[in-house]
Amino acid sequence: MKYVVSDIHGRLDRLKRLVEVISLKDDDTLYVLGDMVDRGEESIEVIQYIMDKKNIEAIMGNHDRMMLYSLKNMDETEIRRWNRNGNETTLQGFNKLSKKEQGKILSFLESLEYYKIVDEKYFLVHAGIDMVKLKEDINIKSFKEAMNSQEHQLVWVREDFFMNKGFEDYTVVFGHNPRPYLDKKFEKEVKKPYKIWFDKIYKDKICIDTANCYEEGRMACLRLDDMAEFYVD
């Protein structure tokens, strides 16, 4: 079975409970759509837990990218951005590690892909795609080259993606946008408990961010094989 979860944000407790709820087996795969870190209390522990599991695969999120670019690349722009986005517990946990352990964490983050295609049907990404840029680039580049040219958009894009038409051939499964944020943008009533969002207009997108890092939020997981939904409060 193939499962997808996103925006862990340091909630190792919920991630572990989710693994129990879905009875994750050795031959199953749980895809984590980025944002392992920040805001929660156990960001470093979340990374280490995922690193230790052969049946859990992570891709890059904007918070993971800010961490990598701040601590490894010493990018001043990313450092300022990360400092504004709840990095306190992540930085504290990272600074407690040995240099060797820090190196392993950063090497792992650096190895993360920005998207995955599953079963030639699902396009997994943290935030979304700049479809306008992709349509322009695809005329002069391969699909892979075109995607690689918009790493920033893959982890940061919001309305320009989820309010417009996506792929013809893939259903995009993404996070980054908590369910109440989506509802407000579409001028819909915000209902609790938050549930996975299915694009009812274009029917080509699914957002699995149910505000896990917020007080009234929870962690959501989608099983791609049959669209079964799982939630951990």
C-alpha cells in the first residue's frame, strides 16, 4: 500500500501514532510531502525517525529547504526567512547534536527530491507547480529539466497553483496549505474537524494539510490505493 502525509512540523508523537493507525508494513510506503521541521517540539527527532525507516520516503518542503539553506549554505535570505517561520525548537535541537550527527541531518536534507511520480498517476509535491512557467519551459526543456528550474515554486507556490488547472495526466497531491486557508481562499465555510481537500472544480488536485501544526488541527493521511482517509488528533 502507498500512503501520503504532509507537514509533520515536529509532531513526532502524531507521526508515530499514524504509523500505528495505518499498520504500516515493511512492503508499504509512506510518502512525507515535506515540512518535517519547525513549530513542533521534536523536529530533529522527526528527521531521525524518517531517516531510520526504509518504508518512509520524504520530499523537500519549504521549511526543510529553509533549514538546509540556512545551516549548510549560510544563505542570508533563507536565514532571515527561516527565523520568521518558527525555527526555534529546530535550531535548539540541531545545536545539541554532534558535528557528525549534524552532518548526517544536512546530507539527508540535501538528498531530498522535490517531487515524486507514483504509479504514473500521482504527482507528489509539497506546495504545487507553477503551471504557466512549466508550459513555457516544456517547449525548450525536458520535463525533468523544466521541473528542476522551479524548485522554489515547488515548495512555496500557493493560490497560483491550487486555484487553477493542473496537469492533464497526473493528480497532484500536496500539502503546504492548511485546510482552513484553502476554504477561506475559496470563500467556503471553514468546518471542523479539518478534512483532506479534494479539488471539486478541476478534479486534479488533493491537499492533505489539515493544519497539523495548529492548535485545532490534526494530521491527515491518504492511502493512494483506494483513497482511504486517516486522521490523527
